[in-house]
Amino acid sequence: EPEEKENDEDEEEDKPRKRTRPKTSLLEEAEDSSDDEGKNTLSKKKRKVAGRVTLAELKTLVKRPDVVEVWDTTSEDPRLLVYLKAYRNTVNVPKHWSSKRKYMAGKRGVEKPPFKLPEFIEATGIAKIRQSILEKQAEKSLKGKSRDKAHPKMGKLDIDYQVLHDAFFKFAKPPKMSKHNALYYE
């Protein structure tokens, strides 16, 4: 009989204990579990946050505090990150890296100016020739327009090809490009 009692006690230890009273809330349950573990232990997340360097401390520790950002303290090694950011000839990460909206997507309300031909193309006089052709097409009837679509006539633009060649290969200026690391601002 004593052996049977020991076996029963072993089985009771293996089974999960039943609650003596129902818990009123999850918060109370969490408090009870923390009481069992001990009062000095913190969650992994809280320990991680507590071990971070503050922004002010990080700015005092590094040589160039002007490159320190608010989110630099959350990195694995904030001092190394700031050292790399302050290193010579490094390119800054664009400010819009953390925004949810696509870059340059906020230009909906801004009116675009009408397209203007570059000066070297405008000097050929092609705009005047094109304007006269558009005026002739506006005067045509619907039947004439549909006929032109079905059987188009080529060679309407009477322009000297030497003038076009000079415009593109002699007088053309390369477009203005943005400098390295330059950004467009919304």
C-alpha cells in the first residue's frame, strides 16, 4: 500500500495543477506568474531597451555628433554605425527611407509647366513648321482626317537635314544632371 501511494503522488506531480479559483483577468494572472518567478527579472524586450545608449550619451561618445540620428541608438552597435556614417566620402541614406508613402508621390496638386523645347532644337524652326501643319489638320473635315489616318503621306516636314544634324551634334548641350548624393525635395 505505501508503494501505491507513492505512485499516485508521482502521477499527481506530472499532471498540471488545477486552479483553485478562476482568474478575473489576464493582468492578475501575469502578476501571479511574476510573483512566482521573482521580482528582479525583466522581460527580454525591457532588458534590451534598458541596455541601449541614450541619444545624448551617444552624441558625447562620438567625434561627429552632427551625424547622429534618433534611430541610431536602436542599432546593434551604435558607435560603429555613427563611425561609419561620419567616415569620409560616405553617402547619406536618404531621409525618405522610413516613410510609408512612395518617394515623390506627393506632387499631385502641383501644376506642371508646359513642355518647352530646348533652345538648340527651337533654333531649327521646327516649331513653326509643326504649328502650320497642325493648323492645316484642324481645318480638315472628319472624312479628310480619317483618310489621312488610313493612307498617311510622308515627307510633309520640309526641313533641311543639315540644320537638324548641326542642331543635335554641334549645338546640343548635355542636360543638367543632379550632383552625386543630391536629392529632390518634396
